[in-house]
Amino acid sequence: MRYRWGVLAAGLVMTGAALNGIGTASADDGWVTLVDGDKKVEFTEVGKANWAAKDGALSADKLDGKDPSYLVTKTSYKDFQIKAEFWVDDAANSGIFIRCDQSDKIDSNICYEVNIFDKRPDPKYGTGAIVDVAKVDPMPKAGGKWNTYEITAKGTRLTVILNGEKTAEVDDSTQAAGPIALQYGSGVVKFKKVQIKPR
């Protein structure tokens, strides 16, 4: 089932009701806000979690079912920059999925997954990596603090920067374009601000 989500204000629990707006664009710099605790946004949810606008961030800490939950943009993107501010606890399994082939099924086989997973059994593709595409060594830790991802996709070149340090860079042509998805898999996950600048 597809849901339309809107963040209206801190503390509001999100519902499936249709709300106006799919983010806000700044005319002078081209950035589009996808997540902001004080602004309206719109996603389709694949899988189900208790996503809520709380304390100025989009948060989840529980799945409804066994499958991870993804908030998927209505818009497809090819070349872009992403800035994302997020907080996770040590047990969190999350990530930002880009250039997904589909919008109703999300996984690392049909998207690039920029991982947030400090306790991943194979740390080569944990936090800071692009799963099965670009390894990270050593894996940084994101748990227990606010972090910033800067993700750039330009042609076949993908670059990931976490808290000012480059963690992954690769040339790969598997996925050319598609929607963006924010994942909730486990633990506590908060996205305070997510912006994208299409190129």
C-alpha cells in the first residue's frame, strides 16, 4: 500500500493523509528540501515503521512487520548532490538509497545504498560505504551523535562524504537514475534535514 506523508511540525505523528507540497526549492541556489521538521514533505512509504515528526526531526524506532521501511521520493533524480543530517543509536540499521530502479520495491540490488549500519557483520560495507559497490576502510561510527552525509552522483562517479571525510568513491554505471529512499531497519533513526540539488 502506498502512503503520502507530510511533516507539518515537530511532535506531529505522520499519517497517510495527503498533504500539499513535495519539498521546497530555493530559487537562488537550487536546493530542494526533502526532510525538515518545520516544512511539509511528501513520500511514498514502502514497508511500515512508526515514522513521526518529533523534536524537529523525522524519526522512527519501531517496525510494523519484519521488512524494513523506506520513505521514497515521488521524483526521480539522475545527477545530484545530497546533504543529509541524521542521528542514529549504536543499534541502528539505516541508509540513503539513490537511483533506485523501482519506487515500490527498495533494496541494494536495484539501488545504490549509502549505508548507516555501525554493527553490520561485514564492516567493509557498513557506515560510509556503498553496499556491494564501494567499500569503506576503516568503517567510521555514526552512533550516538548527529552526522552529516554529503552524497554526489555525477554520471558514473559516486562520492560519499561523512562528517567532512570522504568514505567512498567509485565509478559505476549500474544505476543511472531513480528516486531517493530513506531507510528504517532497526534501532533509533532520525533525519533532521535532507536536501537535494539536482544537476
